[in-house]
Amino acid sequence: MLDSQFDKVVQEFLTRSLEINPVAGTYLGLHEYDDSLPKGGREWIEANLKLAQEVKEALKDFPPGSLTGYRRVDRELLEWVVDLSIFEHQKIRMWEKYSPSVDVLGGSIYLLMVRDFAPLEARLKSIASRLEQFPEFEKRNRELLKDPVRVWNSIALQSGYGMHQLLDILEEQASNYPSIREEVRASISTTREALNDHLKWLETEVLPRSKDEFHLGKPLFNELLKLRGIPYDADELVEIGYSYLERYKEELKELAHEIMEGASPDEVLEIIKERRPKTFEEALNHYRKSVESVKAFLREKEIVSLPPNEELEVVETPPFLRNLIPIAAYLAPAKYEEVKKGVYMVTRPQSDEGLQEHCYTCIENVTVHEGYPGHHLHLSWLMSHPSVVRVLALEKATEFVEGWAFYCEEMMKDQGYMDDPEHRFMMLVDLLWRAARIVVDVKLQTGEMGIKEAIDFMKKNAFLSEEAATAEVLRYTMSPSQPLSYMLGKHLIMKLRKELEEALGGRFSLKAFHDALMEEGALPWFLMERVVREKIGVSP
């Protein structure tokens, strides 16, 4: 009885949430929302907060242990999701500091462009509808920006200029469909005018009154960590980050000497990165070949189960996202579409020199993270789970979502995939990068490190170029506690795996451990660890 009542609460939460945030409906594959943008403005923000508060109140009708099956976990998970939402709205208050207008529009258009759930002509009509709503959406959002942050709105300005390139692509696509060509062109013209006004407003009104300070401060950052269920505070995380940095630096020196006697890590890295495609188009082709190679290996070795009805498409990163995705990123499948099709975005560098970031070894290592058995495999399983609450938790449970993909990089080497010195070397470079992220994420948000210092730290400790380090650090400033999730998540997964191996001995199955993680979808670590222990039958 209570299970069905809980399902009604979840369904009402989903329905109302998508009415407020219709772009999320497109993300989920519920296409009745494809024609709409959010209303924007204070009404938009307050509606999200009110919904979270009402759901939290409704959950009081379901005491712990009163539900069965996956709903038992979903009840805790949903409360955790709304608690974090309330915290973000009331205490972090990013909506007062950053203009989201271009991000929302760009994401809403791109989802309709890359997911081929309907003929392109039909999707272009939905895009035209969203474009028509942009001027009012943008206008309403201006009232929110009471306390703008300079670095964040500088990023918004850059994204806005990139949006013009996306509109050019749309106009070119629409030219192939005479029945809607003029409608789409008119909506693009309307959007360009509003976009130009938006960029002028950011440049002449917002940035001059913006503040340089962006960090949360240590007390609020620690409060966020505690609310997320992360078992360490800011100081403990910095210690973890530095300990991994020291360890991996020593391992990298040893491996560099093994690859080339007397060579430094910088020299070896330069040699490996020179083994790269000559053009970006060749790089894209190698990414596609790498996807097929690692998928075949997983089938052969039975390391983890593959979900049904999944596909992975490799595409070029759209222009409006280039400044936030320096190398590659992944877009998850839609929950309510039958085929679980993920999109693997690869960013075209600004110069030929940037193709070094797409060296052959880099491509093969990154594909394990973004594709198989990393994000795509995991999120295809997630989108197949009967619970929609697990999907709603996706953006917040980053220590497992990112931790799993990062864990896979070394785990696959240990299982024999691309396990040679050069691939191990690049894996160690990436380990250093993620360990450095812990330090930088914490110190940026506690105010112990500025942007320039953070960029220099990433260049020195993570082998990043000025361009890549800058893009990374600017993203970190906007997403407190997300960048540290990669290394922390791997740390927690390895810790649990070691404990289970010691407890079970010869009865431990790596595939069963991986499948237990995958079957639960996206959970914060404090829930994931408990559920996996229950499944495998090993208590803490």
C-alpha cells in the first residue's frame, strides 16, 4: 500500500518538476516538453524551491523501513536530493551570481539536435519554438542577477558568442526543409537579436558591477560535503589529494625511466603525445575505433555485464560548449527512449598543437572513462533501472558517477586492456590530474587559492597546457565539490573492493562486484556502499 503511495509522490514530483524545467523532459526522453523553455526569473527559482520543500514534507508519511525493494533506498535518496536542492537554493544561491540563459538555451537545442528520436524536420520545429521563447526567458532572468561573479559571467559571455555558431548550423540544417525553413530562420533571427542584447548587457552592465570573490568559504564548503554524505572534511580531502600526488609523481618517474632510460616524465609525455592523428577528423575516427575495441574486450573477458539496447555515438563538441569541455565529455542516454544511446563529445582544438591532447594513447584511455566500461556503460544501466529517482540524483551523486569512470581506467589495465608502459604512463598522468583536482577544488572553494595560482598548480602537477588548465580551473570555480569526486570516488570504490576481497577470499567475484554497483544506478556513496554490502552479504 505504502509503495503505491510513494510512487504517486515520485510521479507528482516528476510531473511538476518537468513543468518547471521542461528541458529536463527532453533529457529524459519525454518529448511532450520539447517545445518549451522554463519561464525563467524569480518565479522559476521559487517554484523549484517550493516543490523541494513540499516533497520533503510529503516524505514524512513514509518512515524508514516502511517501503520495499528499491523504493526503500529511493525514499532516502529522494530526501537527500531535495535536501541538497534546498541547500543550493538557500545557501549557495548561484542563481543570483551567474546568468544561465545561454546555457539553458544551448542545452535545450543541442539535446534536440543530437538525439534522433524523430525526423530532424520535427525536431527543428521544436527548436524553433524554444528559440521564440528565448527573448522572454532571457529578460526574466536579468532580475535574478543581484550579486554577479566576474569570472562566471565572463564564461557566460564567451558561451554566448559561441551560440552564434550553433545558430549558423541550425540555419544550414533548416535550409534542407522548405516547409519549415522560413519559420526556423525567423526564430533564429529573433534569437540572434535577443542574444546580442544579452551579450551587450553582460559586457556593459553586469561585468562592471561584478565581484571577484566566488568561493564558498570553509564552513559552507564543509557543510556541503557533510550534506552530500562525503566521509571527509575539507582539510582531510586536501591531505588525501597531496598523498596521491606524491605517490603518483614517484611512480611516474620510475615508469618514465623504464620507457626511456634517463628521460624525465615531461620528455616521455612529449614523445607519447607526438604519436597522434594528423587531423581532427582522423582523431574522431580513432575515437570510434577505440569504442569498438574496448567493447569487444569487455565481452571477451566478462568484467562487467553489458546493458541491453545501448549505443554510443562519437561526435564533435558543439561550439557553445567548447570553452567548458577542453578535451571530451559524455551525454547520457534518455531514460524513456527504448534505445539507450549515449553521445561521446570530442572537442576540436584551436590549433594543430592542441591535437596532442588527442594522441592515440590519450584516446584509448579516455574512451575507457567516457565510454566502456565507464560513463556510457554505467549510465545505460542507470537509464534501464525502474526508478526515476535514481536518474534525478545523477547530477548530485558525482562521487560515484565520476568515481566509477575513473576507477575503470586502472581496473582495465589490471585486467589486461592496453596494459603497456605508455598506456600506464598516460594513466598515471591522469591520476595526477585527478589528485590535483582534489587540492584545487577544496582550496579554491575555501579561499586558500586564487584562479591564477590554481591554473599554475594544475600546469605544474597535472601536465596541462595553459589553455587546458584555464578551462579546467574556470569550471571548478562553478561546481564546488564536483571536481574532487573523481579521485575521491575511485578511492572509496577501491577501499570497498579491498574490504570485500579480504572478507570473501576466493569467493570474491570482480564481475559480481561490478554488476552490484551497476545495477543500483546513481547513488551517493553512503547509500551505494550500504546496498552493495547487503547484496554481497558482507557487513562493515
